[in-house]
Amino acid sequence: MKIAYLACPVTLPGTPNRREDAFEHDYMMDALRPAFAAQGLTIEDVSWDDPAADWASYGAVIIGTTWDYWDRQEEFLTTLDRIGAATRLYNPPGLVRWNIHKTYLRDLEARGARIIPTLWLDKADEASAAAAFDTLGSDDLVFKRQVGAGADGQHRLKQGDAIPDMPHPMMVQPFLPAIQNEGEYSFIFIGGDFCHALVKRAVPGDYRIQSKYGGKETPVDPPANDLADASAIIAMLDEAPLYARVDMVRGEDGRLVLMELEVIEPYLYPVEGPRLGEMIAEAVKKRLERAPA
């Protein structure tokens, strides 16, 4: 049985204008191919916008490195609905629609998640951006797109800085020094089960932990209380997704707070988690076996 791993033109091998961090796509495929073969399955990478793709020919489709969707949101969601109508889609369209807009954090906060104080700006003009410093009581803020990933369109501003053009709805949070001092933690869950954890650190002088900005990752064995805080986020969902990445940072009280719950197209760090490919393949196989014929 064939399984599709959704990519996009800027992550697929051999495509022009390939992203500099697209090696992460290659790492994922290197981890998945042998693991799926061991389960009697074949996995192949396909661009989500490929007009020639026959989605019904795949036993399942996994959303992978679709790292252009935030600028093509409606087209992306419409395509996922079409794929979901033709075959099994992981993670499912309903979960993606909820997670694609970072206001999902408000839902999780209502369910008990500890999040960073956040201001939501539908229009981030000079007046509203300047007022955010007083509203949040901080002179060091991070402005992020409400629909986005990888720090694209993100700005860290000090009070009094010139306000850049921010044409998208934004979320605003106080900058937490722990992101530079300790790093950001990622906890990877497959089918609701913990797989591995890592800490991501920025290069000196930066705060962005993504690899395209020079960020580095180190696997960690999380203490029980940190793992419990991450696991609690997964437990807040109606059902365990095929894959999830819980990104957290240390709060001032010493406990982890939720940065983001990624269930659309997160990089899952197979180099730091050697069991990742095996766990995903086994989880997919189990879901296929219990799915109605």
C-alpha cells in the first residue's frame, strides 16, 4: 500500500528555490522510508498542490513539509478537504482548521493550559502595536503572525522601536528571557505516546531557534514534571492525533508554559529521536488495520 507524505515546491528535492532548511524534509524521508517498508508500506513525497496527484490511490496521506501553506491558506484547506474525501488524512482536516489559526491557544488556555500572556491584533498598525507594550506591561515584545510558522513575518520589538509593516493579523507576547538562556523545548508525541524531547537554542545574539537562523537542537531526557506538563496538552485534545509537537519554554515560576501545539506540518526531529520513523509507521499501520474497509 502506498502512503503519501505531503511536501511543497520549496521542500521537495530537485525543485527550484528550495528552502535552505529543506534538508529537514530529507531527514524525515530518510527516517520514514525504511520504517514504512518494514510494515509492508511504501511512502513517497508529493507536493500538496500537485494537480496530477491521485489521492484515492494512496491508503493514507500524511501532512508533512507543506511549508508554504500560510500564504495560500484557503487553497491549502480546500485541497486537504479534497484529500480527506478521497482517503485517510493525518492529521484530519478538522484538526488542521482549528490549529492553523493560533487563536487555538485560547481554547487550550480555557482547558487549563498555561500560555504566555497574549494580545490578539486583527490589524497591527502603528497605534495598536505601540499600545501593546502598555497593555502587556512589557518593553520587549514578540509579534507573530496568527497564521504562520518558522518565524516568517515575526518581529521582536523594544518599546520606542519603529513599527514595521505587518500586513497580517498578529499575536503579541512578552519576550521571555528563558528562550535565550535555556532554550525552547519540543516534545514529540506519536498517536498520543511520547516519543522524544529536545531543546532548541538560538545562536548568540538571536532568539529564533529554527535551523534556518542557525538554531541547534540537543536531545534531552525530560524530568517527570516537564513531561507531565507536555503530556497534559495532548490530553486536552478530543482524540490523540497521529503526530503532535508540543513546544514549551520555562516560565518565571520554573514551570513550562506552552508556546505552540503543532499538529499540521511540524518538523519532528528524527535525528534526535531515532525511534520516530518506527513509531509513525506502526501508528499508521494500526490505524489502517482498524479503519473500516
